[in-house]
Amino acid sequence: MTDANLNSKTFQPNVDVAWNLRLINGIKRYLQSWDQLFLPACFLALLLFLTFSSPYFLTWANLRNVLLQTSILAIVATGMTFVIIGGGFDLSAGSVVALSGTAAALALLSFGVPVGILVGLLIGAAIGSFNGLLISKMNLSPFIVTLGTLVTARGLALSISGGHTVSNLPREFTVIGTGNLMGIPYPALIFIGVFVLGHIILKYTAFGVKIFAVGGNREAARLSGIKVEKIIMATFIICSLCASFAGLVLAGRIRAGEPTVGVFLELYAIAAVVLGGTSLKGGQGSLVKTLLGVLFIGVLQNGLNLLNVPYYWQQVAIGVVFVSAATIGALRAAR
Amino acid sequence: MNWKKIAKVLLCVTLLLMLLVTYGCGQKATAPTPASGKQYTVGLSLASATNPFYMAMEKGIKQKAEELGINIRTVIAEEDVGRQVSGIEDLIVAKVDAILVSPISVDGLKVSYEAAKEAGIPAISIARSIANPELEAAFVGLDWYESGSVIGKWIADEIGGKGKVAMLAGPAGAYMVLRMTEAIKDVLAEHPGIEIVAELYSTHTKENGLRLAEDVLVANPDVDVIYCNNDELALGAVEAVEAAGRLGKVKVTGFNAVPGAVQSVREGRMAMTISLRPESWGKMAMEVVKNVLEGKHEGYLVEIDTLVVDYKNIAGLKTEDLQ
């Protein structure tokens, strides 16, 4: 619309059209910003609701609890965000948490803390490479490959420990799960660290941009010279590394290598990523969204416990939140 | 555009309803019940909300708590150590007066017991215990080794000290499983004619019982007894035995005496199970908790009464005997 058109009296109807267009655009923009603010608004509503309905919710001890409890999920979800933006997903994360924690516990009892930590992380890297290799080079479905490693890693965790809990871990190690800095638990500090590092990589490096490109359109990414296989593989390695790191923190937190932990953790991590607004189709999303999703799930679980909601209803509530998030995502995509 | 609006409205309504339900539940559960003396709130951390055994135990605990005028706050761990640790943290934050826990892991829960101790909250174990009795104010339970021995002896008697036994031993790593398996093996080892042909580990579900028993029956068609670490496994195993057409020839033993298992014994399908009388167990535990709260508890293990239920005595048993 040119100025001439707008000022000319003979084109009056066009002015109306322009005004209508502007109005429609305004509403659209408004709705879009409503979209962006929907989850934060829900989160805020949840916080307010819990503050008024439970005297224990807004206490330092409880907020500290929430941070501590979400830290494991947050670290796993950080890695998961990379894989999902890259267009895949990783079902093995929960089992990797268990395997790394157990293997690290066994190794550090025999060879000392540094070796234990190294073993835990190496296992994560190895499983991630295995997943990534089969998915990128052989073009296999992430579903079947990571489901396979889910079962395998769980089996390995149980077999190397004989199904027993590996206990009596030295204090130098367990401090990563039980210590605190000025009242803030180490696991929370670790998750903030992992999160910030992940955010910088994803947002401000060429590698991060390439992940988005590969997740958005693999062929276009390949044609523009990106080594697609390498990027996909890297996302899976990052995800498993995060999971094994979470496994170390969890082992520190319960002061034992426990081969049975982390069942369904991967699903909660994927849910946290999607809840935040990152699409499972890949190519878009951010860690800030994931953080919001993680905190939402953490606060919800904590709040349901504090309100003494019967367990079956807790399940219903969590399920409804997941489905609602998916619905909002679908509405957003349809607009 | 219309369906989107409808979806949005539905979404809002659902969320509102959920909030109301949540709020209602919270209100009801935290409403103070009039009672003489101090109003106690006890935190309850159970391993599972779908296992009939824990459901019956929870029922007994809640009944007794109501009788005693004690509030109960429940968190469920779904057999996940991390979740149980988190749940107990929530109980500590909610400043409960005591915590009744059935710990999933012998070692992994130590950190929670320590946290409770630090907060000055006594922790009482029920059904399962941890490796550090000094952190537990009491343990209301039974000696798993003893229970395993009872089953082992029953099996040996039943097959006259000769035959093939398969073991569906339960979830690998659980303390109860380790002790019971050990006891049964010790008893069976006294009979050179008895051979253990399989020792399989799995979680306590009917599906696992069915699947593993099928495998056992294929590999050892002449197996005499399938020992199952709990009734869910046993009920699955009975299905497999029936499908193989060997009902009555292969004796399946369970543990816990859940209603389905008792029915199965009554119908002559399952051969034997042991009733731990979970409801009485829960009630007994609340008595112990009350004593701990009032500083009247002494000692560590409070042993419960169990009862063998088999095809020989089932006719004479009443429902109350099993609760």
C-alpha cells in the first residue's frame, strides 16, 4: 500500500482494506505472543496456586528440593533437546543413566574417583556413538535403535552389578550429589552449568546452527554442504553424555550405583522438551523452552506431593498436562 | 477455525477441572481430624500403588491411622529409587512427625533416612528395610530368609525330596529376593534328589510370570514345581501351566496371598501361597509408629504373623484370616 493510495480519496475502500489487514495482523501477532506466553503463564498460575494452597510450597527448603529433584531430569532433557532439534529422539537415556551410574560406582571403588567418573562418561559417549552411527550412517529409525540400546544398557547395568546396589561410595564422589554451595545443592549448580553451556553451543556456535538446519530439512542441509551424518551423530553423543553425567550425579545423590534407576526418565525428558514448545519434528526449539518444561514437570510433581493428592490422580494430572501441551502445540502449528 | 475454538475451550475446562480436583483432594486429605492430644501427621512412602499387596497394606495403615486420629501423607515411588528419595524429601519439607517407608533399595535409601534423622523425624521401615538399622526407628516386617525356608521345606515335602524345581526369583537385586532365593536354595540343597533347573529374574508382573513359565515349560517339560517370588508371577505361571496342559502336575507356589491367588488355590490351580496379612501388617505398623511418636517403642524388629495357604488348608480358611 503506497502513500498515494492511502491519501487519495478515490481509493477509500482500500484504506478500509489496509486497516482491516492491520487489525488482522495485530490480532495474529497478539495471538502469537499469547502462544509464546502460554506456558510461562500456566507456570506462573501453577506457582501462585501452589503458594496459596500449600504452606510448605514457597519455603526455601522446598524450592531447594524442587531444584534438587529436577536436576537429573534437567540434565537428561538438555541432551535430549539437541537430539530432538536435530530431528531424532533417544529412548535409551534413562537406561544410560542407570548404566553409567552403576559402572562408575563399580570402577571408582576399585580404581579411584577420577577413573570412575571417566568410565561413566566414556560409557555414555560409546552408547551415543553407537546410536548415532546406526541412525545416521545406516539410516535406521531412532525408535528401534535407541529402544534396543535402552534394553541393552539396562541389561548391562544389571549384569555388571549382579543386580545388587553398589554402595559405600567414597565421600569425594558423593559430594557431587549431596554437597551444596551456600545452600544451593551441587546437582542444581551442575544442571545450571550444563544448561548454560548447552544454550551457548546451540544458539551461538556454527555447530548449533547446523543442528537446526539438519533437523529442519536434512536434504537442504546436505546440499548446502553440511556433513549431516556427523551432526546427527554428535547430537546423539551429546544426549548420551548428558545422560551419563546425570547418572553420575544421581549416583552421588543416592550415594550408590543403582541399576534400576531411571525407568521412564527418557520419556519424561522428551515430554519436558515437547512441553516447552520444541517440536518433535525437529529444526526448531530452544533450551530455554526445555528449562521451562522441566521446571513445570518438577514443580507439578512436587506440588502434587505437597497437596497430598492421591497417587492415581497425580498420574491423571501429569497425563492431562502432557496432552494439553501437545494440543497447544498442534493449535500453534495449524495457525 | 471452529474446531480450534472448541479444542481451546475443552482444554481450559479440563485444566480447571483438574485444578478443582487437585484442590479438593488436597483439602480433604489435609483437613484436621479432631483427636485428643497432639495432632500427628505421618508421611507414608510406599513402593507401589498398583501392587495389591501394598494396596491392602495402605488400606490397613489408613484405617488404623483414622482410628488413632493421625493424618497420613502418601508419596508413591513406583519402584524407582530416585523417585522415592524425592518423595521423602517432599515429606520432610511438609514437616511430618514420622515417616513410614517401605524402602526399595537396601543401600540407595540410606540418604533419605539420614535426611529424616537430620530433620529430627523418626523413620520406620515397613515390609522392606535398609542396611543401616541404626537409622531406622523400627522395622515392622519379617525375616525373609525364614519365609524362604518355609517355602523351601513345603516344596521339598510336597515332591518327597526328589524332582525338578524352577525358580522365578523376582526382581534382581531386591534384598527380599536375594534372601528368599538364598533360603530356598539352602533348603533344597539338603535334598540331593532335587534339581534346580532354572533361576530367572524379572519384576513382579503377571506377564513376566507367564512368559518365563512358558520358557521353563518348553525347556523342562518334566518340571515338578515352579516357585514364584510373588503371586503376580505365580498367577502368570499358572496360566502358562494350564496352556501347556500340565495343570495339577506342575505345582506353582506364590507369595503374599493376594485375593486372586487365594481364589486360584481354592480352584486347585495354584498349589500354595503365603499370606502376609498385609492389612493387619499395616495396622500393626501404625501402632508401632504411634509408639515411636510417643517415645514408647523399644527394640528394632517387630515381627508379623504369616500363614501358609495351600490346597490342603484352604477349605478351612476365612477371609479375616488372610487380612
